[in-house]
Amino acid sequence: MKCLQNKQIYLYLEKELPVPETTLIREHLKECPLCRKAVKERKVFIKAAESLPSLKVPPDFSRQVMGQIFPLKIPVRASILAVTACFSVMLTALFILFLSSGQNLVNILISLNHSVLNFSKDALVVSAKISKLAVLLIKTIFQGIQQVFNYLASLTSILGPELQIILIILSLAIFTILLFGLKNKILIGEHYE
Amino acid sequence: MPSTTYKFKRAGCPPLHEDKELVKKTLAGRQEAFEMIVQKYQQPLLNYIGRTVGEYELALELTQDVFIKTYSSLHSYRPRYKFSTWLYKIASNYIIDYWRKKKIKAFSIDQQSKEEDSLPPIQVPSQETSIYEKYELSEIKGKIETALEKIPPPLRELFIWRHINECSYQEIAEIKDLPVGTIKNRVFQAKELIRKQMENME
């Protein structure tokens, strides 16, 4: 047997060679000091590479990952407490403002009440107009659909029954293809296949 | 990367058992199941990413991103495939994207074929300088770490999968979508390049 190739040495050390070849190499190594040295050299190299220390994972690493995936929810009691605190701070600030400005608190409250009333009136008018527009839009859409159905009905009177069947099958096929295409686009992430 | 940050514990390609069950439970809404997946694979993934990018803090960040991406893609995992291979594939693609965004020489197959011209040929052993006679094992490890950063990223990645994460050639072939023969050749080239770099360090 000829002297070993570098690649052959690695595959021999990693037990990736067939048994007959491995036996031949073992026989050759008994006779060839040069190849023996080359094998030992690479054996030490692989051993060193495979015993390189692992990087240290922080003890709270998995918790950090989970915190990013499922953001921590504030408990209900805590959130109520936070809202109440904010509200109290705002009220206190308003009270201090009134005191410092020297205005009559009752007058301000009355004017505030008027503004809220006016705003509610305006909001009611706007919402009524929006609902009217929505009804009009729905009516137009229905009329459009009716027109399409009328055209289709006149088409069936022109076309023969065989042609109609072919058209239906073709439409179904196109619809299915489009649906699958859409499904593939929607699916995000790694696809192993 | 300073070796002081390392934990002396081996973690290669972990076995498959329970993975599919954990995925199933995660998809059913059980958060603790995904946390178990994270705990199981955090070490091998950090080893791979850390050795590939060469910066510990960045590696932690990228490992976290890989787990988040894995979680969001979990619905597309098919149980007929090995979970670890699927996860490592996500990690590998994520690192490639990272290199591309950073405009660092990307892990493309075209570049690989160009680089192959400069790689060492398959040789018969010659009167080479012996590393093991000159240095202690700890010194050799240090030299490997330094040399690893100097070889092309595509080869570095394969070397890490094979000899640091201790994945089989078959599994690496599946992660990289390449034939087993090609993987064996490239891992061999990586090893010889590292050895050449180590010789030049003397």
C-alpha cells in the first residue's frame, strides 16, 4: 500500500472508512513511520479541536429568551394600582393649578360640562352621516353583484351545457391554484422541504 | 475570544428524544415546553454561533434571535425531520443573513468554489513540522482558536459543526443542503487550512 493521503488520515481517525480500507491502513501504519507520525499529528489536532471549551451560557439565558417571546404581563392588581395612582396625580395637579390660577372652580366645571355636551352633539351628527354613507356603499356593492349575476345569466343562455361545465371546471382549477399560491405566500418561516 | 469566558463542558449535537413532544406542547400553548427546548439547545447553538462570529456578546444576541425565529417558525416544522437539524439549519441561515447584512464575505457556494483554488491539495504526508511534539495540548487549543478566525467563514462554519459541535457528516449535509462528499471535502480543507495557519504562527 502507498503512503496515506491527508484526507484518508482524517477519515481513518474519524472511523469514516470501510473496514477493508481501515485494515489495509492499519497494516501500512505498522511499517511506515512517516505515516504513523502524520496520523499521530492529526489525532492530537482533532483531540484538541474537540476539547475546545464551550462558551458560557448565562444562567438566566432561557428566561431572557422566554421574556422576549412572551412579554411579561403586569398583574391585574398592579395595573389597577398604576391607573389609580396616575389618576390621583392628575387630579392633584389640576387642583393645584386651579388654586394657583385663582379662578372659580365651579365656573370652570360648568364650562367644561358645556364643552363635553357640544362635543357629544357633534359626534352624534358625524356618526349618523358615516352610517348613511356606509348604507349607500353597501347598496352600490349589491347592485354591482346583481349586474354580474345578470351578465352570467345571459351568458348561460348563449353557451351550451358542455361548454358551461368546462368553464366551471376551469374556474375551479384557477381558484385552487390561486388559493395554494396564496397559502405559500402567507406561510412565514423556515421550510424544511 | 478570551478563553476565560468559556465553561468547560462539552455539548455537541444533542439526541433527538422528546423534541417532537416538546414542539407539540409548545404549539398547544405551553410556554414551559419551549423553555425546555431553549435550555436543551442553548449550549450547542451558542458554541456554534460564538465560534462562527468570534464575539461573545454578539453571539448571545444572535443565539437569542435564532430561538425567537425558531419559535415564530415552529408551525412550519414537520415532525418527520430531526428537530435539531431543523433548528441548526435556521441558525446557519440566520448567520449567513447576518454576514450578508454586515457585508462580510457571505457563505455562498459560488464564493466557495472560487476559494477552493487556494486551498491545500490532498497530499501524501511529508516531513512536516510536528505540532504535538512542540506544544502542550492547551497551547494547541489556543492556536486552533486563533487559526479558526483566520480561515474563510464557510469552512470555519463546517469545521465548527463537525469538530466543536460534533455533528455527523450526514447531519451537516442536511443542515447545509449539500452532498455528504462535498461536506467531507470541505471539512478536510478547513482542517488543513487551520493546520497551515498554526504552522505559520510558530
